[in-house]
Amino acid sequence: MRILFFFTLLFPLVTHAADIEYKLIINDHRFQPVELTIPSVTKIKLTVENQDATPEEFDSHPLNREKTIAGHSTATIYIGPLVPGRYTFTGEFHEATAQGVIIAQ
């Protein structure tokens, strides 16, 4: 009975966490959107879809994340929870054009 009560309390938190998903698209060696606003103090699932034929690397020192996404594929990156602020990221293979920022608020 205690276990069932525990899962009843935990289930809404698990459901809520699974619903927080954001998407970035890489197209023409650029991230879209360039600015992505997310809730602070919340773990999110970030899906990055690379529509280009060539690979790109999502690289962010402030987020402590680095992930290579092959051409015409999708990758998942979990981020947070973050304190409010701006967190820059770049595409390491095309740094001149592939730039963006995640804004936690």
C-alpha cells in the first residue's frame, strides 16, 4: 500500500517532466530558432534535427554539452535544471553561422 501511495505522488512529476520538450533545427549550417527560451530550474529534452547533408556538432561550454549530429538525423540532449540566464551554443563544424542561445527564465 505504501509503495502505491509513493508512485501516486511521483507519477504527476514524471508525467510533467516528460512533457517538456523543445526542438532545434539545423538547416543551411544555422540553428533555428537562434534563441530558445525555456523554463529555469526545469530539466528539458532538447531534440536537434540536422536537415543538412553534413554533420554538425552541438557544442556548449556553459551547458557542458557536446553532441555530434550526423547529416539528415536527429539527436536528443537533456539540459537542466538551469538557473536563470543565457547559455550560448555553437555548431563546432560551422562556427561562423551555426550559433545560438538558450535563455532560461
